[in-house]
Amino acid sequence: MNSLPATSNRSTSSSFSSPKQVATGTVPASGGRVTLTVDKQDPQLTLPVGDRFTAKRFDKAVQVVLNSVVFRSSGQDLTTWGTYTEMVSRFAEPVLLALAVLAMRSRIKR
């Protein structure tokens, strides 16, 4: 399979959107020159404000933040209750282990 050797040049634009990307190269079979211009429109918010901020989206945002920062996700498809139960158990396990170690330490010191 022949690949198209391409170079990417960025041209400046007077608007506030990102500049267009231009890729040029030659097609090996016919030897013709090809120029591609990639232009992407700026994203637009399509949902009304009331639909953007919902309890369901807030719950999903909390789960994503907690799983990425504090907890590691098991990768299983769990219900909402199952997800939060897993998070609580992952937090409670080290706490309970630390309390058990402290209890054994206090018994040994006597």
C-alpha cells in the first residue's frame, strides 16, 4: 500500500477560529500533486442552559472525577448504586486496615 507523503503548513487567519491546516503531496501512481485544506468549524452549544446542567450530568461528572483522581475504576458496567458502593468500599478498606493495625498495636503494648 502506497502512502501519500504530506507536509502540514499552518496559514494565519484574521478570524478568532483556529487556522486552517494544509497538506500537500504527490500521488505515486499518476504523479499528480494533491493539496488538502482541513477546516473545522468552532463548536457551538446546542442545548439550552436548563438541559446542560442536570442531576444526571452532575452525577456522571462526579463519577468521572472521583474515578480518575481518587479511585481506580474496576472497568465493569455497574449501576449507580454499585459504582458508589465500590467507591465507598475502596475508601473504607484502607481505613479499616489501619484501625486493625492500631488495635493490634495497642494490645501488644499492654
